[in-house]
Amino acid sequence: MRDVGLQTALQNAVCYIQEVTAVQDCGQQSSTAPLLDSLAALAAQMRAAQRLPWDATALGAFPELRARLWRKQRGAAEALLEQLGQRREELRAVRDAVGAAGSAVLRLVEERGPAELGLAAVLRRGPRCPSLADVLEGLQDVERYYRHLYPSCWGLDSLADVEALPQCWERILERYKEDDVVQDTLLKVSLFVENHHEVSCSPGS
């Protein structure tokens, strides 16, 4: 299978994924975790304040104190959520960019179709070269990784859920860190493109 257009699309996907993931890995993960830790600690304080039997303590003599404390905690939490919102938008941009890069390749494969590309060629892999099917699966895994990393919501509707955010975030990072899905896919694509470039440039090709 010697499809210059497909190889070019794959090379562009690699370059784009490398660019956006480098930005994300350098700043996004390291800056998000401390904010989530601070928000979780604040949520724990807010839950503790809710459970406190105010009227049964000396604080019951100061009814405005409870409301004042809640407003202060709520304001601090909303400030943290605003910062996390900025990180969330950055993550969404990365997710969309990675998804677009992978979709461009998938769209090109769909346009070619099995008849033009050849089903055997799509599934064929060698000792040092993954198959096109392996590459496409890897691109989908990368997009799925950033879709999972991008949180659907960060809010104060459930303080218990907010308190658990750092653990949820860490589980996602650890899950994909073990698989190293991004680097693994980049290697697959690079090997695939390199192998087929050598084939297309060999004598008699």
C-alpha cells in the first residue's frame, strides 16, 4: 500500500499531536493537580461546617457567623473553579485538536475504502511495522485519552464529588500512564510511515 496522501496525513497527525501534547504535558497536568487539591480541601471544610451542630455550641450565639463563613468558603471555591475553568478550556482545545488530527486520517481512509486500499494491506503488519489498522486504533486511543482527561464538569453541586476530584484525576493519569498510549501511538505511526516510505522509494516500486 503506497498512498502518499495517507502517509502525509499520518505525518501531519504525528506533528500536530506532538505539538499539542508537549504543551499539555508541560503545563496542564502540573498546574491542574494543585488546584484540584486546594478545591478538595476546601470542599472538605465546607462539608465539615455543614455537619457542625452550631446551635449546640458557643457559636450558636453568633448566628451570622455561619453564613459569613459559608460565603467566604464559597467565594474561595468559586475563585478556584474559575482557574480550573481556564485549564478546562485548554484541555478542551487539546482534546479537539487531537481528535481533529485523527479524524482527518480516518476520513481519508474511509474515502479510499477497502477496495482501493486493500483489506489485506490494511491488516498487514511486519516485525518492525504495525499495520494501518494498528495505527488507526492507536489514534482513536489517543483521542479517547484526552476525552477522558477533559472533565465534563467541575462544580459545587456535590461537595463529596468535589472532594474526590484529585483521586479521580490521578486515576485517569495513572491508567493511561501505564499504557503510555500517546507515545506508543506516535511510535506506531512513525514506524508505519517510515516503512512505507522506504518501500515506495525502493527500486522497482
